[in-house]
Amino acid sequence: MKKFISQLSHGLLATFALVTTTQAQDFSIHLKNIYEEVIEHNAKQATASCYILEEQLQTLTDNKPESIKPAFTQLIKDWKAVEATYILGDLNEDYLDTPRRIDIFRQGKEDWQTQLNRALEGKSEPKAALFKHSSRSINALEFMLFQDSHISDREQAFAIHITQSICRHLHDIEQGYQQAKTKFLAEQDKSLSYIVHSLASSIFAARDWRIGDSRGLSRKYKGKPDIRRTEYFLSNRSADALSSIFNVHQQVFGLNNQERLNAILAYYKEEKLASEIKDNLNKIQAILKQTSTDKALFDNGETIYQISHQLYQQYYISMVAALPIVAKVLDADGD
């Protein structure tokens, strides 16, 4: 057990499989609530936000990034909500790689910024110039809109093309969840496993990638802080994205007294664990409510990191032990 905990504390992700029990409890109501009111709802909202941004880009006339920032901010918040509980790839393997076609944060070592600048300097139409998935990601979109204080006509055309690609993927996700609902509700043992896995992966990424890397607290960048590693440094919206992630965790646990994961934990006599998770999520959100810029996020990073580490342990160790789930440890350093 000590070896297992030590491995987890050094940045390993886990996937989960449910153990067959002699008396299976019916959690279909709670899982249906999570699926419809959180997962499906957030996917629908993200698609709508993307179409709104596309429309505003089509009609943008002043070429000012600030004019488009509210719509962009809403899109990244809604996308983070989808990403934090993404289980569609588990339900249908055709959607396994869809998130990486939308978001390339901490994915690989490709110098996509240089490639985008080269595309901007060329004369090819957006469809031909932006042929890689990385060049049609939400990260590439931020680069197009916020790398400086003026959106050129060519950057605007590229941004429209990128947004249209993102919207198609988000629409596919929305439709995919609708089609997978029957399977999700019919296999509740696996479905609970998928949800727990998505939360556990999300808290790891929030702690290490979105906080620890920039603040110099992660294993990879220990003692080497750099605010430019925040997720949305160019648009200065990393705190909004992080708050959205933790908000979804609150939604899934049902911390406003909805019958969701908190009710499942209560069945296994883990009300104390649910309460401790609730307290830590509330603490982080209280900080983020007063944190509107990347600089403020950086300044509060160590506190947020420490609370996130407590959540990390509560998810990976306590919750896995509390539920009929076993952890299979996989190396996942994000490179």
C-alpha cells in the first residue's frame, strides 16, 4: 500500500475498473442525474458558446481582441467543463481522440506557434494552411486572437476557420453523448468507473499541469516557476478556466444537495469523505472567485496547489478505496 501511495504522489494517473460485488446497488438515478444534468448539459452549452463565438468573429469589424474576449472566455469555460468529465471515448471509441483535436495543452512537444506564424506569413487559404489538428485547436485560436493587440484580417480568417472546426467537434460530442446514453445507463458499474476516472484524471491535470507547472511546484518544473506556463496566458483567462473545472467537480459530487456522487459515497458510509471533498472544493472556489488574472492565479498558486493535492489524495486513495473500484496505475507525465 505504501508503495502504491508513493507512486501516485509522483505524478501517475490511474484508470479504474469496477469489481463485481455479490449485491449490486442500483445507482441508476444518481448516474442518470450526472449524465443528463452535468455531462450532456455541459456539452450542449459548449456547442452553443462556440457558435456564438463564430458569429461574433464573422461580424468583428474593429479588429480588437478585447471585443471578442467575453465570447472566447465563455467558450473556454464551457469547453473545460466538458473536458473535466469527458467519458465519451470510453462509451464509444470513435470519440477517443476528439479532445486532442480541440485542445493540445500539455500534449506533445510540437512547436505549433512557429508553424502558425509561418502559415500566417504565407498565402494559402485557411483550409490548406491549417491542415494539422494542432493548428485548429482552441490553443491555436487563442494564439490567433491574443498574441498581440490587433487582429489582422488574415488572423481573423484563420480564427473563423479554427472556430468552425472546434464547433464541429463539440457538436459531434453533444450528439455522441445523446447516442451513448442508453449504453451509459445500461452499464452503471462501468459508468461509475468512467466518471471516477474522469474526475481523478482532471484533478491530476489541475494540480500539476495547470497550477504546479507554472508555479514551479510540479516534478517536471520543480523550483522553476514561469507564469507563461499558465493554460491561457495570452488571453489572461487561466483562472476562469480553472474555476470552471472545479465547478464541474462540484456539479458531479452534487454539493448543492443533488443526488449525485455524494449519494453514492453515502451508501458506502463515506459522508465524511464527501464533506471533506466539498470543503476543499469550496476553499479553492473561494480563492478563484477573487482571482481574475493569471498574475493573481500565479500569486495564489501555492495555496491552490496544496488544496488540490489534498483533493488528489482524497480522489486517488480515499475514494478509490471507498467505492468498489480498483486502480490500475499507468505512467502519464503529459509529454
